Amino acid sequence: MADSRDVLLVDGYNMIGDWPELSKLAESGLEEARNRLLFRLADYQAFSGRRVIVVFDAYLVPGLGKSFTQSKVQIYFTKEKETADECIERLVRELSMRRRQIYVATSDMVEQHVIFGQGALRISARELLIEVEQNEKELQQRLAEDQAKLTRNTIGGKLSPDVLQQFERWRRG
């Protein structure tokens, strides 16, 4: 069965540079900032149902060009001499043939004019951050509600009123 979910393509280093929390982390270690971005996007992917693909620019690293999946987020390190923008363009061409709605989160709007001309929709780094934070709040709220349900004795809520009435009669004796 074909995967028909919306796709969010993320320029990873753009998000790291534009999200305040991640840019501070990047000062002490880029790997930690990448991991935090991927962690937040994995939660976002699970909550939103969008397929998330993150592209990291590795054009200065000879022979890298690898992709893998981590927590259901697809991660691409670009090929040698391929920029993240070129990789995103290639992915948009491949994915648009499958009739999906494609969103591209980048701060390089000028460099991505080709894909926006092909029908992909742009999400700025700030807009994505707001959306991710909103999803995190909703997720925390749902978890708190579920936790509250677990701490109460809910057996009474699962029984019919007639059964509850019979138990009350037995209790009173």
C-alpha cells in the first residue's frame, strides 16, 4: 500500500541555525544540536502523522551520501558535492510523482524557488518551531489527561449502572 501522508522536508542545518535552543547547543557541539532536532521532529512526526525527512548538508565530506531512519524520521546526509538544497529538490521531484502534499521547512527561500514553483509549500523555520512547540504542548496535555485517568479507580466507569447498583446493595449488606 502506498504511503499517502503529507511529507515535511526539513533543511536540518537551517533549523539548527534558526531555532534559538538549537543554535545555543550548536555552539558547544553540533552533534548534540542535530540529535535534539531529530528528537523533537520524531515527536512531531508521531503526533502530526506527517512523514518527516531531514536533510543535512554534507557536501564538504567526501563520499558520505548516506540515508537512514531513526525513530521513523528519515535522515539524509547529502552526497559529495551535493548541497542540502539540491538534495531537497531531488526529493521533491521523486515525492511529487506520488501525489503527496510536500512541505519544505527552510530559511533559504531564494535557493528553493524551483521546488516552490513545482508546488511544494514553504514553512519557515519559525513557523515550524511554533508548530512543533504547539504539538509538544498538546502531547503533554494528552499525557497528563491519560495519567489522571490511570490514577483514578476507573472500574466504576466501565460497569453498567445496574451492576454498580447490585454491588452497592451487596456492600450495604
